[in-house]
Amino acid sequence: MEHIILIRIGEIFLKGHNRNFFTSLLKNNICEALKDIKCKVVSTQNRMFCEGYNQDEEEEIISRLTTVFGIYNISPAVKLATNLEKIAELCCRLFPKEGVFRVTVNRADKKIPLSSMDIARNIGAEMLKDSSYRTVNLYKYDFEVNVDIRENGYSYIFYRKIACEGGLPVGCGGNGMLLLSGGIDSPVAAFLMAKRGVKIKAVHFHSFPYTSEMAKEKVIKLAKIVSCYCGPIELSVVPFTEIQYAIKENCPIEYMITIMRRFMMRIAEKLAYEKNCGAIVTGESLGQVASQTMESIMVTNSVVSLPVFRPLIGFDKSEIIEISRKIDAFETSILPYEDCCTVFLPKNPVIKPKLNYALELEVPLDIEKLVDDAIAGTETVICDFRE
Amino acid sequence: MIFLDNASTTRTDDECAAIALKYMTENYFNPSAPYHVSVELSNEINRSRENILRLLKGEGKIIFTASGTESDNTALFCTKKKHGSRIVISDAEHPAVRKCGENLTSLGYDVVYAPVDEAGRVKTEEFRKLINEETSLISIMHVNNETGAINDIKTLVSMAKKINPSVIFHSDGVQAAGKIKVNLKDLNVDLYSFSGHKIHSPKGIAGLYIKKGVNIKPYLIGGGQEFSLRSSTENVPGIMAIEHALSKQITAMDFNLSKVSDLRNKIINNLDNEKYKLISTGECSPYIIMIALKKVRGEVMLHSLEKYGICIGTGSACSSKKIDKKASFGAYLPEEYKRGLIRVSLSRFNEENDIECFINSLNLEYNTLIKYI
């Protein structure tokens, strides 16, 4: 008998010829998430197993697996060579001595002459014989005894299924360059895109001395929190003050944010090409603030040609906060440090900016030089929750 | 590095560090153990205690604590007071006292706040009006940690005791002890907090003076150390270091005061009134200078000066996102100065060229930053 964790894979099931690509990627991601824990990950046709670990680390492994996209659910289980008597004996020993239960058997190994129902009945009978405080009810029960008899000659006994995030293995959807501000939305956007298999890289705009070292540390911390789901994140911290100065000197204040965001998009795209990303990811939600109206998004979007993914576009703030809390980012997101967007914030930012006017305003700015200088000052930080 | 944030903490004096090290590596015994070396150590602690009492000219006893905050908490929570009685603190207290006040309010005490003037100094007449027969405890800081304003504790104590002789008067002297002249007997306070790391001893050691005849309840219960008022194995390295630090500061008090005053004057005399407003006016400790910048945020200036290796502080009235509601002395400031508070705090380790560099950098950065307002 050995303790193992049964890993059921989600949507990958749907994949046809590419299935091997997805499963081997998922296996790699699982190994990466568990790389500092001694264990082995084995993959079979439609599920995976984590085995050979120290029992003390089981809970930690479970908690890490629940953050790996592509896993549908997991069950801590015991594994033994298939032997019906031994299975019944173990069920008697492992499960509570009192309470209402049911037995569910899944017999993939058709060499066994008994049907799933027969085996379940036999195990149930043994368990009732073992303790008179146990009773059976197939519909209303305190615990479920699951027995999975596989064709490889092994059986698995487990009682709980722990739901995981589902989604696709991170990396199968290419790389995305996330604009990470330090607020509530962008970490959630990272989470949602990673769920669809996008490997996240991030860019943060730093306005020293207007934003502090602490604000930068906060962003690094957020990237680390999200890295539980996305894997290590390469974060580019781009100095943004000179660009803000240039805009402030040359453009009317109500267009400050619009033009700033156009610069952010330009820098994000340039970094995206440098770092092999096929898309830009933002945490924009339609109408949330002045820079996220349809007109504003059009004006800022028009400086880039890469697709821009905005997974939160149709979300309410409360829905975003719910996910933010779930991924443990909320408490960090609301720490009160200035971010680059709140510096030089105009009292009345333009809500419906005009593209032609924005273009006109940018004429005196040496856009290429400003962008290149900012990128040249970039500091790169690898954000990994294990560090 | 030019360190001008000495009100937050100070560089440990080499001699204090050496003393602390000796009591960590050689005389590391537990003073409560029964063998000879421990008994000796216990005697040394008591000698230190007596010496500190003598240096601060008090009559009563000193208990050692781990921080100024702990001393303040002990004073606020462990004094005997009738439930629901009045407690007076000032509008400009450090959070170590202010938060205790908020907590005592929620416990049902009548906590009232004495108004302060534009430098953060308690207004004597308004203070008097708050004292009544129901007042059990008063806590007024000796030197304001943000502006350096000195409260006339002696007058406030006598004023309070005249109205209500049974009132307990605590003063937070963390920015005073070892920096300006302190005579506890003359001040006539019942309780007085002081801290080591503000005067070049290591962090983690502080003390509370308890005047003879004043009773407090234990803050920590256990092995009975510190007259059973604060059980915990004594921080012997810290105790020895704070004694030395205090003794060194008090011996060189006049010399330090004159040096630091010269530095302070140099800053003040070079402030351009068009750009800066001096908050630390009237009788102030020369160690702390608060300046309000016109239109430029204090936090931004703090970060701007980092590139010259200069560390300063900001005022709590300019926390990054919202202006602190308390904003005691900040309330007197014109709107365009409110977010521009910076605090320059000095120590005997600062030199004239540090100050020159600071003034030049401040002006240079101000002129740059103001362009983008």
C-alpha cells in the first residue's frame, strides 16, 4: 500500500492529435510547481499520479496542485496491487468506524469477473460487518468510499475529490505581456489569461520619485502571488517619470492619462516583441474609469498591432474583487501606495478622447526616443512565490 | 550616506555596540539564575537602573522594556483608573499613545484630546479646561516626534495636579531623554518613557520611569523580573548599552546641543521663505526640524533626495493617499503646504558638510519638482 495523489485532467480530454503536447506540458508544469518537494509525477493515458513523497508533505502538494491550470480535480488515495479481499480489508481500516456511507467502484480492468456493482456490494458488506455503527445510504451519506480498479493491475482507494482550477496548462497558449499596475484588476487579468494557457510576462511602470520603492515592492509581491498560478513571472520595471514630464510639459492636462496610456501600450508592445509575446494583456474593465471607456480604449489601442486581451472587460468590480480575494492578491492590492497612474492625475480627465487630437498633441514629443530611453532603463525581476 | 532621519532611529554608538557584544558573548548568563556569575549580573543591572535614575534625576524606579511603544502602552493601560474616568492626551501624540487612547475610548473611558498650536505644542489654557475631578490619567509627550516642539511638562503637571491631585501624569520622553535636559524630579511627572535606539544604543531596549509612590499593574506576567511589573528574561546587552548611551549623551549634553543647534540654524537660515515654511517654531528641540514644502509632496522629496544618499523623514500628516484626519499642527497649514511635510532630524554624528549637501540638494530637487506641478 502506498499513498499517492490522483490527478484528473480537465479540458485536455477534448484535444485530439495535440493531446500529447498538452499532457506533457501539464506534466512539466506540475513538476515545476513541485520542484522543491521530493516526489515523482507519473502520467498515464487519461490521468496522472504524484507518488513517492513524504506523507508529511501531502497537504502542501495538494495545495500546490490546486493552483496548476489544466487539472480538473485531485484525490489523495492509497494505491495497492489489485486484490479484492485486500481492498475490502483496507476500506474497513481506512474509513471512519461510524457514519452513513456509500461505496462507488469504477472497474476499468475488465479481466475481473465481478461487475462494479457486485464489488461495491461486497466491500459494503465487509465494512458493515467490521463495525455495527456504520450504515449504508446511496443518496444521503457522510462519506463516500471510492475504489478505482485500473487495467494496469493497480487499484486506488480514496474518499475526497478536491476541485482544482481547470483551464489549460500554462504555456500552451503562448506568452502574453501583462500591464501590471499594483491595483486589484491586473493580477486578476493575469490569473484569467494563465487559466487559458497563457504564460505571463509583465511590465510595470515606475514613476520614481513620485512612486516609492515600497510601491515597486508591492508590485513584485503581487507578481509573486500570481506566480503560484502562472509560474515564475519575468517582470520588467520601466522608469516612466521622464515620459510623464514630457507629456506634462507639452499636452493639456485632461489628455495626460490618455497619452500616458498610449506610451504604456507602445512600451508594452516593444517589450512583447523582445520577449516573444504574442499578445498584450490588460486589466481593463469597460467604463470602470475614464481611461477605460470605449473611446479611450480605441485611442490607446490604436498605437499597437498585437492583439490586446482584456479578460475583465465585462466584469463588475465586485466580481473582480471576488477573484482577487480567491487568489490572495486582494490584501496586497489595496495597500495604499501611489502608482504611476495616480501621479499627475487630472481633475477632469477626458472621457471620450479623440484619436486625431491625441495624434496632434503627440507631435512635439520625440516618441521613439522617449520609448527607447525608458526601455533602456528597464530593470528585470524574476518573481517566483517560492523565493 | 547622509542620515537625517535620526528621530526614527540612530546609528549605534561603537562603544554601546561593544558593550552589548560583551554581554552577549562573555557575560551572557541569565540574571535570575542562582550561581555567582548571574548574581553579579543581576547586581550590574540594578546598578544600571540606579545610574539611569540618577542621570534623569528621578525619584522612584526604572523598569526596562523592549521599546518606547511598550513603555507608553504600560503607562496607558497599567495605571489604576476608575472605569469611565477621563483620560487626557494631546492632539499630537505619537501613535504609541494615540492608538492606546482610541482603544481606551472603546473600553468606555472618556478620552479627550488637548489641542495643539501650529508647532504641535499643547495649548496650556485649553489643556487646563479639560482637567476635572474625574480625570485619572494624562499623557502628554515631552518633545514632539515630528516637529521637535517642547511641551512645558512642568507647568502642565502642576496645572493638572492643582485641579486634581490624584491624577497620574505620563509623558512620552522618547525624543527628549538624552537629547535635551531632563530633570524628572523637577518635571514632577509620575511616569516617563524613554528609548535606547533614539540615542545611539541598539534597538529593543527602552525604559519606563515610575515615580516613588505611583503604583501600576504588571504588563507581562511570568518570572517576576522588573519588580514583577514586566516579567521576561532581562535584555542584559540592551540594558548595559542604553545605560552607556544615556550616560554618554548626558555627559556631552551641552556640547551636542551646541553642535546640533548650529546645524539646525544653518538649515533654518538657508530656507527660502517662498518655497518652504518652518513648522518647528518656538521652543523646540534642535534635533528635529519640520518643514512644509509649498506644493511639492513630502514623500516625493524624500524619494528625490535618495539619489544623493540623503535620508529624511516625512510628517505623518502627509501619508501617501489621504491626509491624516488628526493632522494636528497640519490643520493650521495653508492647503498648498499640507502634503509637503518633511522632517529633518539630527544627531551628534551629523556634520556641517552633510547639512550643506542637504540644503543644496533640497533646493535643486525642489526647483525641478515644482516645474511639473
